[in-house]
Amino acid sequence: MNSFLAYLFYFIASTASPLQRRWLAKTQHTTADNQILFAFHVSLIISMLGFGLLLFEPFRISGDYVMLATATILCGISGALSYVFLYSAQKHVEAGVTSVVSNIYTPVTIILSFVLLNEKLTNTQIFGATLLCIAMVIISGKHKIGKYTFDKYFLCVLLSGIFLGILITAERYLQKTSGFTAGALLSWWATCFCLGVAALFTKNKYSYSKKDVAITGVLRFAQNVSWVSLVFVVGNLSVVSAVTTFKVVLMFIAGAWLLDEREDLPRKFVGAGVAVAGLLLMIK
């Protein structure tokens, strides 16, 4: 029952949060260079709310301090880059397409989990990753500018997913070593710090209201908590990464219904189907 509730919470939160950000990007004047400060403020809200996790488990540090420091720094850098790449591209890439492409984090986490966390990697999972790449090509549509090339916004979403995979793996190490609360807080505050440094140097501004930032932060916090809770309850990062990618279908449906993103839907649903098939193979 705990696993079912954790999956349910994840699917709700992980659908609501990106839909809200996509809506915000479409309705507000945004440019790629004003997203760093926005991402920092969102991350700051998430990190502050993260202290609520102390109600469920105390903060404790255990394990090799050098490895913990390395994993924390990796979380900060990869988390910050994942935020910036995603937020910079979100105005130009539909919610459903973003959902499929960013799921490149699944094979990334599976491979890294195999190498670093001693979790299994099979030939079936490799084939599943290949299907996911095929699905990305199918749904690329207007973002494909050549036979093997894509526009910068599509590539930004792809890079965001790759760095998300690195973040998830490093965060999982922190979780396994020091527990649920410490793993989440170290990861979130490291990301917030890196985004803060980037915002300080770039000195850019944005036009979002405080309400927009607050809602984005709260929804993203719910998404983050749902993820770390799910990984903690289920215990196998590879399985969780694969199963949760069913959200790609939900994102296409929700995007078409709520955001009127219905262009070339049949091809997109074919791509989503191929992606789901590939992701299902990854849980074998």
C-alpha cells in the first residue's frame, strides 16, 4: 500500500508541476537569459520547505565524508544545470514533448546506478533505452532541423534530462548513505547554492510575480518530495525510474486538454507509446 500511495503522489505532483511551468512560460514574457534568477528563487523555496522533512526523520550524516562531499557538489552542479536548461527551453517546447525527451534521465540513472550503486543492468534495459531514443526522434517534429540535428531548445531539454539523471544518482547515494532527510536537504541546498552563485554573476531579472514564483516553488517541492519519497519507499532506483515514466502519456493528454497543445497528436502518441514500451523494458 505504501508503494501504491507513493506512486500515486508522484504521478499527480510530477504532472501538475511541469504543466504549471509550461503554462507560465507560455503566458509570461520570458527569455532564456532571465531564467537563472527565477530558478534560484524556486529552488530557494524548495530548500526552505525541505526543512519540513525533519518532522519525519532527523538529519544525520554518515559514511565517507569525501564521497558525501563529492556527491553533494555533483548534486549542486547537475541540479543547477538541469534547472537552467529546462527553464530556458520551456517556452518553446510543448509539455508532452518535454516529458518524453527529459526522460533520457531514465537510461542515464540506470547506467550510473549499475556503475556506481551496484544495481543491475540487462540487455533488455539497453534495448529499452534504444526505443526511448527512437521515440525522441518520432516526437521531435518541428524541432528537427536536419537529418540528425535538432534546434537548441530541444537540445536544452535533452541536456536537462541528462543532468537530471546525474543529479538523481548522486542524490540516491546521499539517501542510501545518510538517510531520506539528509539526502534530500544536501541535494536541494547544494542546487540552490549553485543557482544563487550563477544568479549573482549573471545579474539578470524576470517579470514573474511573487505569486507565480511561490506557486511554482510549492508545486516543484511537491514533485521533488514525491520523487525522493518514492525512491525511498520502493528502494530500487532503476525500477522507479522506469515505472514513473508512464507520466509521459499523462503529459500528452493533459497538455492537449489543458494547454491546447494538439498539433500532430497522432504522431506524438505513437512516439509516447514507443517511449513507454522502451521504459517498460527497463524494469526487466
